Amino acid sequence: MAKHILVTGGAGYIGSVLCGELLSAGYEVTCVDRFFFGLNTVTAYQDDPGFHILRADTREMTAADFKGIHAVIDLAGLSNDPACDLENSLTESINHQGAVHIAKLAKAAGVQRYIYASSCSVYGRGNEGQPVNEESPCYPVSLYAKCKLQVEQNLLPLADDSFCVTFPRFATVYGASPRMRFDLIINIMTMFAYTRRKIIVLGGGQQWRPVVHVRDICAMLITFLKAPVKKINGEIFNIGSNEQNYKVIEVARRIQDLVSGVEVDIAPDDADKRSYNVDFTKVKEAFGFEPTFDLTLGAQEVLAGLRDGSLDPQDPRTITSKYYKYLIDADQTVASVKLNGRLL
């Protein structure tokens, strides 16, 4: 019998790719999501008998939702700094309290493995450009990153001989996905290079960013599902590669080389002070992790999608914070015109 994996945020940017990879690897999959961005991101899997959809809010899930589940991969939450800054209390409720809630439910239900998707953004300002590793102090500068770190700290005590908890800290993700995002550094620069022939680099471009392709993340998550418990229980792993640490200006120049006639406009400063050069030695030594994609291949993949129309730069859902803001404003507008609970 195939092991059953529950993926929260399964219709999201990483999740919609991961669900397909898990099915291909022979797992049964339950995709948990609110589906703010529509059901179409997982349409390709809906005829697979091993694929199940659970439309749910992680804050309201119950122990029954975890019956028969072997492992949970938690990708849920408001997905970047601007989205998290829209309403602080909502971010705390979803990204922090919601994550702790489902981890406790999973343990009580007898789930054996729990993988919590964290982020290299917890390092914040980093260490003056010197590489930081899993043992380095964290200085998160955004609410998104602070919630990630809080969840790590809250979940670590849950780890024991019967409940294996692992914390992958992802580098900034790139590449094509059914739930495409054009608010991630490589994706957005590639999109602007193609649509505007101009890339704007904020903050002088000297900030460090590690990057990793979405499919390389999925491969590592599946590796964690198969790894010996003693090798991953209670462990943090930075997910990326030392070769894919870049300064922001380097990313812009590499993408500029792929599209003719592109101008790079460097702004001297901005409010984003995050800069972290990350050491990925631990995951490479432990598992031999070697990414199959690099910046150039990832940007070329996005360019191909833009050129053939499979990726739509005009789709408002591809800019996460703006789309959430649209949903919040629309909800408030509808609520303001309802009479006796009815719109019409």
C-alpha cells in the first residue's frame, strides 16, 4: 500500500509541483488548501486515484483529517513578506498559530513524519556577507521570517522517537509552476526583461540572495520522506547550493544576457535590508544534494513559458500580495453593500 502524504498549501507555488512529483514517486497524496488561487493549479492530477483534495483552513483542521496519514509536508501560509505585512494579526494566526496547530494534531493522530517548510529568510541581515549555516544566529527582519523561526522553535520540542520533525530552510525559489509567482527575484526579473526590456534593481543590488529551483526543492522533500529517521529528526537543513548564492545585481546581469535589448536600472536604496549568503554544505554532505537547475536554466524555463503563452504575466494571481489585497478589498466591499446578509 502506498504511503499517504498530506501536503498543506498543496495548490500553491511549491505545492502544486510537489503533488505531481509525489504521485509520480508512487505516494498517495492529499492536497490541503484554501484554493484562493483556484483549483486549476492541481487540475492535472484530479483524475489520479491516488490524489485527494481537502479544501480547508489549517487553523480549523481536526484530528480526523490526519487519519491514515504517514507524513505531513507543511507548505501552508501567507507566502512572502509583502503579503504577510498586509495584516499582522492575520499573519500571526495563519503562519504561526496555524502551523503549530496542525503539527500538534498530526502528532496526536499518529503521523510519523512532519516536514515544516521554513526559509533562509530567518537569517535576515546575515553576517556581513559571510556565509551563514544552520548553527548561525538568526536575525529575521520581516514578520514572515519571524513567524517561520517561531514555528521552528515551537515544533522542535514535539520531535521524539515516534514523531520525526524536520526543518528545511528554503533558499529563494524560482522556476515555472502551475501556481506561477512573478514576485520572486529570478521569476520577476525574467518577466520584466521579457515584457518591459528593463530590470529595476533596488538597494544598489549588493544584497545577497541564495536561490533554488522549485523542482530541486521537491526532490529534496521526497528525499526526507525516505531518509532514516535518526538522520533528520529535529534537524535543520538549508536547501540550496553554495554555487547559487548571488548578489542581486548578479542575478540581473545574468538575466540581461538572456534577453536582447534589456536595460538594468540600479536604484541606490530601498527599504529591503535583507542580505544573507548561505552555506549549504550540510545538506550536500548528508544527502549528496546537487541541484539539477541553475539560474540560467530557470530563467530560460520562465522565458519559454512567457513566449509560448503557458505563463501569463498579466494574471493578477501571480503577484501574491496584490492578489491578497484584492481579495481583502473585495470582501470588504461586498460586506458593505449587503443588506440583511444578502448581496442581491
